[in-house]
Amino acid sequence: MPNPLLEIQHLTKRFGGVLALDDVELTVGEGETVGLIGPNGAGKTTLFNCVTGVLRPERGEIRFGRSSREGVVGLAPHEIAQQGIARTFQNIRLFSSMRVLENVIMGTYPRTHTGLWSATLMTAEARREEQWARDRALGLLEMVGLASRAEDVAASLPFGQQRRLEIARALASDPSLLLLDEPAAGLNPTEKQQLLHLIEQIKAQGLSILLIEHDMRVVMPVSDRVAVLDYGKKIAEGSPSTIQTDPRVIEAYLGTTQVGPA
Amino acid sequence: MTSLQLFTQQLANGLTLGAIYALIALGYSMIYGVIQLINFAHGEVVMVGAYVSLTLILMLMGLGLPWWVLVIVCGLGAMGGCALLGLAMERFAYRPVRQAPRLNALITAIGLSFFFQNALMVGFGATDRQFPSVVPPVRWEIGGISVTAIQLIVWLGSAALMVGLQLLVMSTKLGKAMRATSQDLTACALLGIPVNRIIAVTFAIGSGLGAMGGLLFGLYYGTINFHDGYLIGLKAFTAAVLGGIGNIPGAMVGGLLLGLLEGLAAGYLSSQWKNVIAFLILIVMLLFKPRGLLGERVAERA
Amino acid sequence: MSPTRLTPQLRWWILGLLAAMALPLLNPNPYHLDVLTTALLYAILALGLNLIVGLTGLLHLGYAAFFAIGAYTYGLLSLYAGWPFWLGVIPAAAVAALFGAALGAPALRVRGDYLAIITLGFGEIVRIVFTNLDRWTGGPNGLLGIAHPQLWMPGRGVLDFGVSSTPYYYLVLITMAVIAGVCMRLSRSRVGRAWVAIRDDELAAACTGIPVLQLKLLAQGCGGAIAGIAGAIFAAKQGTITPDSFDFILSVMILAMVVLGGLGSIRGAIIGALFLGVLPEVLRGFDQYRMLIFGLCMVIIIRLRPQGLFGTTHGKQSPAPSHAKSAA
């Protein structure tokens, strides 16, 4: 069992009368990829939102960190991002008026420091940082296969490429934990293969990944463990093969998604 | 006059002003409710209503009609005219920019506001215009407080219109469609509700009510100026926010409350600072209770 | 941000600047120069507001207040403490910047439309306060007798700008050029990009590590500072300032300049300002109908070119709710 990187305990979130998360417990270890599956509305994205500080849970602790694990509940989203958690969004949230390269450069924000004065005076430090950010961004675009579109406006990219761009942006801040929210949604089979390949590359760099996905052909091959949410509760957790044959999981899905070997 | 009587007098005066604000605030509230636009030109629509009713009154004055018939006819005329104006504004100025960024609609509204204000100045002159005293100058003394016939008209007229509007919105099919559209326009469109028509009707009704507010304003204060629209509009908008934007009963409550507060401020503080009161209320509301007193009714933005 | 290379674009800017500097020598008509000076002053204001509205996407309807604060700060320092212009312009900028950020802080927690109304309200309150604090601000009559800028010219002694148009023209032109340069640097820097990110998608920006609140305050502070500088220049030029010069109409005009020029575009802000600044003078012949035509122009231009002259069409600036085109 690798060192825990992210520890979620007793996570509870309410929306008015609806209990979106009910005493959820989850751990992601260093270098681990954990799949998070469950029917629509099970609370998966809500969990992401709690981890990234977008939502404030009613109850629960979320600890994150390599050496010392700090509680992150109550921190602002940008502070949590600075600590090393990056994410993508279900509905793709790019900076649509900016160019592809600029979107990825944006991701390096937590790792750079150029402020108002350094920027205006264009100090050597500022120029150095700028160059570093550009180089890093270009490298990531190469990794996701978008280097040729670096100067295009982000909004002009086709859907599949926009997804890859979002992942590149998330990787730019050199996170230790990457949260992917349904990265395969809307992709065609070829693109899904490319996505799998990309996830493998990310894993090879030692990042931990928490992956929300509906398509089992994407989740199962890359996950070390899979957790299942249904109506806000964790109903099962285990290795991919265990989960696939778990009767509770099958019942929760009731044929809406294929559950079975690829 | 005892201090209680003074207070109650200010209350009565404030309620009159408040009723006028309420009618105008409804226009802001309803329009914001359906298309999330702060219709800066609404204040000018109110003034158009005032000037049109002034013109009608002057035209029909000599016919020897009983005064209440005159007022009602001119009121309806002004309302109808402004309803058409509202329809035209929606169709030709606002609808084309509905898909554009919201700032564009705001610029359009402000441009229209300049346009109408200037048009009124060109058409009716830059000096104050007097409203002829068609309403008999009757006052009643009730417990030491005086209430004029005009005040009574304002109360009754605005009450009638507000009740009518509530009935429309709550009990008719049109009203239901209006409420649905202000909750989720896209869903309504997908369900086959003719949203364009609903929005147009909302503009017409809002402008009509505003016109009535203009007429009552003219009757109550006796003089109007092309420049009044700006301040009145701002205050009525404050009232709408106070009650909860998009919320029809809220606009009524907000209007009455603002009128009361302003009346009291003018009575007990200097009248110079009464305008500041309105702005301060606005800012405090927006900072601490942006949803207004009765809660806003606006579609959730993605 | 690439180092300032001599790109073709930059070449055009320098040429334009040189041409503008040569203008008073070719056509010394003081009236024309005065109109242009005013338009260039508007351009400075537009550049400032562009940081707030154009880059960061904050709806601001009370910008004239910071113009006023800058003007009154210098005016008061000049009248009561004898400060010369070149010194007084600094606190003018600083105080306006402070107010810009201070106003911003509570207001930024509310929805975009409400920020607009709060800024509008604040603008009005500033004007009303300046009108009513007779003892300090001279009330409706304002401040009179503010010192003009004085410059020591080698070999010529001290030159007081006085009331001639030419020195002010150069002062405003050069200030505008410097501020435009700074804005350009900023917009291409980490800070400027972060502002645009906030405009495009605030939530994604926050999750990407951008301290949204801090940067919004920074934008408002910078915008305030620029308005403060413009205010000080205005006060020094006019010698007399009254609260009526800083009304909502002015705030709206500056906003219109930024929007018509294209949100976020430096070029757009300057050209939009020049256009709308000169337009009322051009329409002087139409006298009564000026505002009417002006308003109509606003409506038509924004309709025909929604992104403004130099804006992009790709920004995601929360359009009004869409509806299925097939609906009646």
C-alpha cells in the first residue's frame, strides 16, 4: 500500500434537502490511479468540487500532501491548486479567448511569481520566468499532441482536442494529484485510445490520478483501484476485476453502462 | 401637529411616492427577470408616459369630460403608447443583441436612454412643464393628517394595477408562461413556449406600468422635466433590488419601502441627502442582502 | 511576453506618435488642439477602464468617481498645501488606486450585474459627497485656482503651462503613450493573462491557481490609479473643477469607448476614445440633437459590430440566455 497522498474522511455535502455526499471515505496513494464510478448524480463531481475547494462540505476532512498532510477544507480553490491538486472539468472549461499555448501557460501560474512591477519593468527575472513557462507549455502540448495548434484560439479547437488541452493545462502546474472528470465523454474510439495512452504517460511520471469515468474500457485498464458511489454513498471499493463482478455495483448501474470485460 | 401626526403624515406622503416607485420598479423587475437586462431606458419610458399623458390631458381638457374620465382615458392612452414603445424597443434594439455579450445589451440600453432623453428635450423643451390641475384640490383631514384627492388616486390607481398584475401572473396561462420563462428561458423555448412573444409582452406590460407611474408622478408633483427619468429610474431600480429583482411582489414592497424611507429622510433630514439615502440603501442591499427582502427570481446562470 | 521587438505593429504606433507630436507644429489651431487633448485624456481613462472591464471582465459603471478623486486630491494638495503638479499627481494616483481597490473588495463577492450597480451607486455617492462637503471641496462651485503645471526649461527658465493648449496637448499625449505602453506590457504578462483568464472562466481560473479576488482588486487598483493620473492632469489643466464634470454620463461614455473599441484591446480603447471624444464636437452643428445622435450611434455600432472594433469574437462573456431560433 503506497503512502497516502489524499485522504478523505466522513465527507458529507448537502444541497438543500438532497444529500449529495454521505459520509464518504476515500484514499489515493502516491503514484496510484483510483477510478471513481457510479451512476449519474451519485456525487462524483461533487466530491471533486469539495476536494478542490469549490464547495464547502458540511462535514468531513480532506487531507493532502506528501510529507505532511494538511487539511484543505476551507481553503480557497487557488490555494489548493497551489498545493498541487489540478483538475479538469466535465463540461470543459477552457479560457476560450486565449490561444492554445496561453491556456497551458496559464496552468503554470502557481509555479511563477512575476507580479505587477516585474511585469511592467520587464526585469530579467520576469523574462526568464516567461521563457520557462513557454517552454514548459510547449513541452506539454507536444505530450498531448497539440503542438501544431499552439497559436490557434482555444475556442476554435474541435472537442477532442479541447479535452487534451485541458489536461495539458492541468499538468502545467506540476501537480502531484490530477483529478480527471469524465475525460472520455464525447470522444470517439480512436480518441479514447489516445486518452488511455496519455493517462499511462501521466502515470509514468509518478502522478496520482483520481478518475471519474463512465466508460469501463477507460477506467479498468488504468486504475489500480476503483471506488463506486451511488446516491452519495460509497457502496464498493476494490480492484477493477473485483468491482466488475460485484453484484451491488451491477445493481446500481442496472444496465445503463456496460459493466464487464472490455 | 404632534410628532406622531407628523410621522404619520410623512408616512402617507412616503406611501404615495412609494406607490409610484412600485409601478416603475415592476418594469425593471419583470424585464430583468426574463432576460437579465437592466433596462436603463425604462426611466425614459416613464417620462415618455408622463409627457404623453400631459399632451393628452391638454388635448382633451376642453371637452368637458368629468375629471376622472379624463385621467383614466389619458392614463390608458399613455399606457398603450408606452406599451407600443416597449415593444418597439424590445424588437428593434434589444432582441438583436440578446445573443451578444451582456455588456452589449447594457450599452444598447444606455444608448437608448440618451436617445429618448434627448428626444424628449427636443420635442417638449428643456424647461419644466406644468401638469394642469385636473384633479379637484380636495383634501380630507383624518386624525390631523391631510390626504389629497391626488394621493388617493395614486394609491387606488397603483393598487388596482398591481392587483391586476398579480392576477395576470398567477392565474392566467400567459402569467404562467411568464413565470416559467423567467425561471429557465432555454427550457421554455425547447418546450415550445413562444419565448420571444413572452418577452415582448413583458416589455409591453412593464412599459405600460411605467407609463402609469409617469402619469401619477406628473399629477402628484405637478411639474415634469425631461431630465427626471434618470433619477426616478435609478431609484425605482433600487426599489426593485430592495424587494428582490425579478420578484413581482418584491418590486411592490421594495417600491413602497423606498418611498417610505425617502419620505422620512426628507422629513427628518435635509432633502439634499435624500438622494444619497436611495444610493446607500442600494449599495448596502447589494452588499449584504443581494437577493432582496423577498428573494430574487432570476434564472440560475450556468 | 516577448521582449519589445520592433514589430511592424510597434512601428505603426511610433509613427502615429510622431505624427501626433508634429501636429501642433503643422496646425496650431488652439481649439482643435484642445478638443484632441480632451479626447486623449479620455483615451487615458479608457485605457484604465479597459484593465477592469476589458481584460478582467468586471462590469464597472462608476469610473468617473476615480477621475474625480484624482482631480480633487491634486486640487486640494495644490490649494491647501501648495504642492506642484509633478508632485501632486503621485498621491492623486495613489488615493484613487486605494479607493479603486477598497470599493472593489466588498463588491466583488456579488454577481456581475450587481457589481455594476454598486459601482454606479458609488460613483453617484462620490459626486454627491463632493457637492455637499462645502467646507472642503467648495461644494457645487468646486475648487478654483488650482496650480497649472510648471516646467523648468533649460535656458528659458520656468514655463507655466497657463491656459495655452499646446503644452497640455504634449503632456496628455506623452502620458497616454506611456500608459498605453504599460498596459500593453501588462496585458502580455502573467498578470494580464490571469486577468483575461478570470474574464473567460472565473471558476477554471481559480482551480488553476489564480487568486481571483486579489487580482480583481489589483485590476481595480490599477484602473483607479490611471484615472487618478488623468484626474490630476484635468485639474491642473482646467484650474477649476466642479463635481458636475464627474457624473454618470462620463462613466458611461468611457465604458462605451472601451466596449466600442473592443474589450481588452489597447488599440481599441485609444481609438474608441478618440472617436467618441471627438464626435460630440463634430456634431456641434446639430446642437440640440447631439445626445440623440450619440445615443443612436451607440446602439447601432454595438449592433453591427458586437465585438467592437478590435475585439475578438471568441470570448466567453456570458451572453444573455439563448433561445431556440425556431420559437415564435
